[in-house]
Amino acid sequence: MVAAVDRFEFAPPPTPGIVRAIGLAVLAHAFLLAALTWGVHWRSEAVSVNVEAELWAALPQPAAPKLIEVPPEPAPEPPPALEPVPVQPEPPKVDIALEQEKLRQQKEQDLALQQQQQKLKQDRLLLEKKRLQEKQDKERKAAEEKKKVELEKQRKQALQAQEEAKRIEAQREKNLQRIAGLAGATGSPNASGTAQRSAGPTPGYDRRLAALFKRNIIFSNPETISGNPQATVEVRVSAAGRIINWRLTTSSGVPAWDSAVLRAVEKTERVPPDENGNFVLVFPVNFGPKD
């Protein structure tokens, strides 16, 4: 050991600037290490850094063998990612209960609405039936009232006709009594006066009455009737000259002519008085189609 120290003075002189070179090398490697750390992911790939340094010793020593770099094993490929299967979340039981309650309430509302509509329909039918019944009752009452009015009118007319017939019959009886009491009268057999001498209608009054009735006769083609058959109608008038009754006493043998004669009397309604202002209450009228 002493010999080695003694020989140190005979060693070659140190190379100048080695410290600065080592410092610069260390600084460059530090910058390189920082850059690699910043840009490369250390987990995916390992980076090996070879640093060579030359050392000088006092005694010559053999150099170490050169480092043989072993290539890094490739990183295993990651397994393919599996797509997640969507899982339908099971609805909470609370939501199911709420839905069931809503459905139940909806069914109850629908049922109540149907019952209400059915009740309204029944009420409408009952109202229409009631209105129809009221209308029928009104029509029946109106028909009954009208029938009563018609019956009352017919009854009054019948009473008036009976009273008038009684009055005419009484007048006729009086006339007959007068005729019976006037055996020495100078009138004709058909005269209806009460005096010994004719004091009845003025001459020509009967022709005036016949002409009055014949103006209302409507009969087509009287020439088709053979001959001139006479139809006699007994006419009764009131004290004011209104015709109140008439009847066919003698038929002409031609029904169409008899009907035309009766219609003519009906249309006349009233007769005028004679020149003295008197009316003959009952008198016959003869009608011939060719008069």
C-alpha cells in the first residue's frame, strides 16, 4: 500500500476540465430525464438510459464488460372491452301501487260518468214521454170540448127548429080553423086568408116568389128532360121573411131536377114581402124545367 502511494507521483497528470464535463453531462441527462418523464408514459413502456462514465484510477484496472441491453418484453394487449348489457331497472313497488290506484280511480270515474249519462238519457226519455202524454191530453180535451160545443150547437138548433115547427104548426092550425070558419069566403080553394074576401098577397106575388127561386136553379141541359114535369116545394118563412124550412111535396120524377130545385130554395135564404109589406108564412112553389 505504501508502494502504491509512493508511485502516485509518477502517475500521468489528470485531464483538465473533467469536472466541468461531468457536470454538463449530468445536467444534460437531467434535462433529458425531465423531458422523457413529461412526454412518455412510464407505465406503458420502460425506457432504459445508458450512461457511460470514464473513471481514472491511480492504478490501472481492467474495464468491466459492456452491458448487453435486453429488449423489454412487449406489454400484453388489454382484453377487449365488453359492452355493458342494459339492465331494465325494476320499477319501485311504490310506483306500481300509485299506478294501480290511478287506474282504479280512473275506472271509478268512467263508471260514474256512464251511470250519469244513462240517468240523463232515462230522464230525457221520461220528459219526452211526459210531454207527449200532456200533448195527447190537451188534444183529447180540445176534441172533447169541441165535441161538446158542437153538441150544444146542434141541441140549440134542434130546439130552435122544434120551437119554430111548433109555432108554424100552431099558425097552421089557426089558419085551418079560420078557413073552416069561413065557409062563405070568396077565395080560391088554395087561399090561406082569413077574411071573407081576398085580402092576402097582392096579385102576382106568387110569380115573383117563383121567379126568385128559379134564378138560383143550376141545372144543365133542361131540354134533355121529356115534357115539363113539375116539382112542388112547400116553403116556410118567419115573420121577417127568412126561410126556415122547406120540403119536396111533389116530385117531378127526375131526381136531378128535384135536387136542383131544393138547392135553389136553400140558396135563396129569405123572400121579399108583397106590396102591402106582408109575408105568407107557408106557401107552395111549382118548378118546371121548361117554365
